[in-house]
Amino acid sequence: MDVDYIIVGAGSAGCILADRLSANSRHKVLVLEAGGSDASFWIKLPLGYGMTFNDPRVNWRYTAASDPGLNGRKANWPRGRVLGGSGSINAMAYLRGLAHDFDDWERAGATGWGWDTVRETYGRLEHPHGPIHVADLRAEMHPFTRHFLSAATDMGWPQVEDMNAEETEGLGFYRSNLRQGRRWSSADAFLRPAKQRANVQIVTGALVERLTFEARRVTGLTYRIGDQTHHVTAKAEVTLSAGAVNSPQLLQLSGIGRAAHLQSVGIDVVQDLSEVGQGMQDHLAITHHFAASEPTLNGVLGTVFGKITAGARYLLTRRGPLSVPVNQVGGYVRSSPDLPAPDMQVYCNPASYSTTPDGRPDLKPDPGFILSVQPCRPTSRGSVTITSADPTKAPEIQPNSLVTEKDRGDAVHACEVLWALSQTPSMRRVTTSPHAPDLEGMNKDAMLENFRNRAATNFHPSCTCRMGHDASNSVLDHRLRVHGVGGLRVVDASSFPNLTSGNTNAPTMMLAMRAADLILEDARST
């Protein structure tokens, strides 16, 4: 089969590329997705993603390696294996990031990715100018959330109307990519319209095995469906949009990576590119639970009757507690007033819950709430490394958490911010008791140990194929082209030069929107 463009991965980025590149009817576009359909009740239900956390039908279900920085713990790493990718199983918080995040991208070598350009691209992405709907859900949020906003005032933090506006510091109601009470992913906004075009083909259940080359130019790839292997040729380009784990994995399987390591697992080297799979960054969050003296979502979703009532209301009206993701209030704050910009992201949820062994949320009927804080800009960097030439074998994910002094200091600051928020008059008035462990009385050393023992990924891995100045410190140039390899780009969160301050789904979609501009520009110039 011959096509013009091949896109590997129908996730948040790949769906946008499919739509933009196929808008010209002369371009024949093939999209390959390892997973299947996103036509699932639990995917579309705003509060249903807890049911997909460990579902092998839609989730790669990776496990990270033992992490010394987190006292040897191994973290679950859910990654979307479905149309829409991780954007079909995430918590839907839509945050652009802070302006300085993208100016930092430009300083890191991603020329043309500064805030002014990024802001314009977001404007084209989001409704009413673009197809991504960003919903204001405050009318459906639980009444307990008013205490979080009151506590923000106690802390001296502003209350923010829209965390994606120019004034982003402070707490407010999270906005989410929803439309008419249902998840509105990149697959909904971009891929479904593209599917109607005769020049687009979408193949699901397709495991890409490796890229094919002539010299150092990519000519296509091979993929497998069941026991059948297929070969396809790309006359223009191949783009990897398989995510921060699978994109570097596929590069390495194809002979692009650190030469010595590739040879050690029996792979012929096409391009010695040492940064492939390196430089990974992720957000870690510390979360504490509290018993409440007022009703919270536990009283609704922690009982059989409440679940039935909420379910019926949602099915009839697309409203009520099931129409809102779990992250209801939060925002960007400074751990010290001396800092030039916010360095912490806060999440406040009007429910307290645990996770069952199979990954499902477990809410008890007793009222409770959660406070969670994540340092925004970690400096530790991990890796994604293949351990075999077998494409079905998961790569090793090493988060390498808290290896820098800055990150260890930020871990302490996150605990301090959480403790201070919990001790505001507004929160103390509605708190019966903290769940163990209690932050009270912890010194800095104890807080760091608390973070090591309990902090968890917020599922924002990035930077494993990052843009940069040259091959000595990056994988891609500023136009997302792989250094030293023709006909190949990487467009997903792995392309980030560094991690943005907040949730990564919105920046990933923005990246793809602009990447399509670059691809089409380059096509016109050849």
C-alpha cells in the first residue's frame, strides 16, 4: 500500500494531524492505532475514567521500574490504547500551561514555540474558533467546593475565573474538554470528521513493528494485525504520535537511538541518537484525605441508592455528579511569595476514595475530601528504554524521581502548601479529622519521607523525544523532525522540550495543531 502520510497513533495528537493533513483531498492519509474503538460508556461518562484505569481493552497498563526516589515503589502507568489515546481515559482537566513554560521551550531550542505563537494556536484549537470544547462546569459541581474557594482566600490566593485566561494564578473551578455532558476528546473533535473523507484510512488493532528506510530516510513501516504482517510506504512522511512511552520505543525498535544499547538487544543501528527515550519528565502529586463534617460526593456515590439516582439523572439530563470529572477546584499557586511565578498546582476534590486492587475507585458513604499538590516544573529526568527487539515487550520505564536537590525541596514545599491549606479556618470548620498519616508535627525531613512514601504520578510523562538545539541534547529539531533522519517526525507529549506546569493534554493538542502547520509548510516548499 502507498500513501502520502502515515500517522502512528490515533491519540490526542494523531487525531488532529489526521484531520489537518487530509483536508487537502490530494493527500492520502493512513492512521494506525494499536487499540480499538472509543465507543464505550465509561469513556464518554465524565466520571467514568476510574473504570478504564486498569482496563486492558483500552489501556497499555504499563508498570514503571522500581523508583529509588520513591523508596523503591513501582507505579502503575496507564496509557491510552484506544481511539483518542490517553485523551480517552484521562481526567479531562484542560489547562494550557503558564506562559513562561513555552518561552522556556524556545530557550531550550524549540524556536517558534514561544508563548505568543502558542497562544494563537490555542485560539485556533478551542471553540468557538476550533472544534475542542472547553466546558465551564461550575453549575454541576458539588456545594462543598465553596469551602475550597474560601480557603484560597484565607491563604491570600486570588480566585480565578478561568485558568486559561491571562491571569492564571490562584484557585478556581477546573474546566474540562466536555460537550453536552460527554467527554469530548481529540477523536471526537478531529478524527470523526476526518473519517468521512475518502482520502483517510484508519486501521485499529495495528501494532507497528518498525520503520523502513532507504539509507537514512524513512520510506514507510511494517505493522501487524493478529498474525498478519503488513507493509506500507509513505511518499511524504511518517509521523509518530504514539505517546511518551511508545514513540521512543518505536524509534529504538527501528534502529534510532543510543547505538551501544541498540546493538546490545540485537538491533541494527540506523542513526546513533543518544537522547531517544532519555530526558523523561512527569508530575508527582502528594495527596491527603480528610473526614468532613458536611456532605460531600461520598454521600451520593458511596451508596447504592445514590449511584442509581445519579446514574438516572445523568442518563436523562446529562447533568448531575456524574457529569463532572473528579478534579473540581484547583489552580496554580506559589509556595513562597518571593518566587517569580507559581511553582505548585493544587487539586481539591469534594470526595475521599481509595483504589481497589484492580484499579477501580472505592468511595465509602462517610463524607470526606481530598487535597493534593504537585510541583509544577520538576528537573529530574528519567528514561524509556527497550529491553528487547520484540515490539510486543514493554520497554523499561525509569521515572528517576527526586534525583535533584530542587525536586526534593519542591516535594517538601508541596507538603507545606497542603498542610497550610488544610489548616485555614475555612477548611478546619468542615474537617472532622485527617486520615493517616497526619502532616501535623512533621519536620522537613519527615515531609520529604512522606512524599517519597506516598506521592504518585499524575500521568503526565513527556520529553522522551524532545525538541532541542541539536542531536547532542535532543531528538527533534524545532520543526519536530528527527535529527539526521529524513521523512520522520514525532508529534506528541514526548516532543516537549520540558514539562509544562499543568495537565498535559491541552498542550499536546496545541502541539499537534501547530505541527500540522509545519508539515504542510514543508510540503509546499518541496
